[in-house]
Amino acid sequence: MRIFQVINVRWFNATAWYAITLSKLLADAGHEVLVLTQAGTQSEAMAREAGLETVSVDLNTTNPLRFAAAARHIIQLLRTHRPEIVNCHRGEGFFLWGLLKLFGFHYQLVRTRGDQRPPRSDAINRWLHSGVSDAVVVTNRRMAEYFLHKMRTPGPGLWLIHGGVDTAKFHFDQAGRDRVREEFGFGPDDLVVGLLGRFDRVKGHKETIEAVAALRRQGMDNIRLLLIGFDTAMTTDQIEAHIRAAGVEDITRISGRRDDVAACVSALDIGVVASLWSEAIARSALEIMAAERPLVSTDVGVMPDLVDASVLVKPEDVDGLAEAIKGVATDPDLREQVLAAQKRTMSQLTLDEFLKRTLNLYQSLLEDA
């Protein structure tokens, strides 16, 4: 197949990761994939690093002259490459792709929603998503419900395709676990709780720190905290201020930027996703689960699709988060229940399944064209 993946995403966030991972899978499977990016962005750099063919098109501009130039560029690309599938991973520019399809360019148009923010349910958006696009892909059940009931998207045109995780890279690594625990001073009897995620208020570092502090005050003397991440929207200094305020400086470690993330995840005894909102795709959750670490989480975004209900808590509920961590740490039956549920979930969330489900969609669109 000839495929355009439109990834006009500035940052290398979950949306960009989903789109670039999918593009790489499709290209490696022998399909002709052209990735359309914003020039000079992290997403463009990551796509090129993955060995993908990229073309920069300024779809995010609000300048009418630049947008007209972008439209001419796209028309040129359509005439040159003649894609069968165009998959838009951002809303900016989606209207243009819809217009060009209506003006006679023959491609199947897919809109993938890897963002937890729902689109406006107005007449134009409903028309674009259900009357112009040939399919809408969502990455969690909550967004699927929104499209079915608010956007009035016909069921056959709505596809739920979760992201996948590279299980060749992310799996339990005993040697890596031992090495990382020794590096950070964690003993064999320590209970290491960890949060994997960029330093950003949305990720709930403050709540995780406070939950661990609460458990220590309750007498859990062997509890330790590993924050696997580095400066982005928040700095290490800001994270350390939360650590000092909670009084857990002596039991907390910050990884900084690492090349051995899989080993750091393996070093955990319990993983945490404490996000306050978002998590439409939850890359870090998939990586923790692939390493067979029991995961407790807030019930945002895609997390109810992934995590056993017994260890889901409300965002910002520090006491609930502490209780969930304590339950997994002290109740062997609960721990086994959580791990068994994760194993069933992860069997459907490999990269092979990610590719297979996407190809099923693309092939069905071409068959119906």
C-alpha cells in the first residue's frame, strides 16, 4: 500500500510516538510510507531517526499565504505519490485533507485521535469525521463512546486500536534489575515503587511522592521511590521540592535521562501511573506491564482499558493511591490477580497486533472503495 502518515505534532508526545511507531511498522512490513511532519520539530527528528522518509509541510500555520503554500505542496505530493491511505494524527490540517478528497483526489481518509481532548461536537466536525473521513481510529474506549454518542460517528467507521509495545525491548530483565537497584542503593528487601514519565504536572509526581510518604508514616519502613524521568515541563528542582516537602529525600531516587529504561522498569516492585488527566495512549503503562511489574493507576484516559479495576483510583486521590500500592505490596492474591489481568491485556498489545489491526482497517477501506 501507498500510505501518507500525517504527523504534524511539535513534541515527541504519545500521539507522535503512536504515529511514528505505526509508520515504522508499516514501512518494515514493505508498505510505501511517507511521513508528513512539521519542520524542525522533535517528531520530525524522531521519524528520521527511525529511518522513515519524511517531508515537512506547514499544516499548523494560521497565516493564509503559508497555508495556501502548504496546500499547493500537498497537491504536488498527492500527484507524485498517489497515496491510497492518508492517516491524519492531528486535527490541524484535517479539514484540508477532507476538502482535497472531496475535490477528487482518490484516497481513503483516516483520522486517528491519539489525544484525550475530545473534538468539538459541532456540525462541521461531525460532518468531517462521519461524512468525509472513511474511518476514525481512537485509542481508548472512552473516546470511542464520545464519537459514537456525541459525534454520531457510525459504528462501522469507528475503530478502537490501542498502541503496542516492543516486547523484545520491554520485558523483565533480572540482570538489569539487580544492576539498577545496586546503582541506586536499593536492597533486596526494599519495596521499590516507581513512576515512569516525563516531569510534568499532569503525570502526578507530587501525588505519588505523597502516597509513598504516607505509607512510610504508616510503618512501611522498606518502601522506596524511583522516579524514572527527566526535565520537561517541570524541572528536577521542582520535583525535589515535592520530595523535601514530603520528607522522603532519603528513600527517593531520580533516574535522569537513561538509555536503559527497560532495566530501570525491571528494578521496580510496583509501577505507578498517577496522571491527573490525559493518558489517551499510555506508553509508560504498556512498558511497565510488559516488564511484568504490577501497575496501580488513576482511572484517566485509556487506563481502565488496561488496568485491573481493583487498583484504579481517582486522580489526585493520595489516600486511594497509597491504599492501592499497599494492597499490591501486602496481599499476594491481589498481586497475582493484577499480574494475571495484565498478562491477558498485554497478549493483545504487542507491536504485531498493533500492525495487524491497522492493516485490517486499511485493507477493509480499500476493498470497499
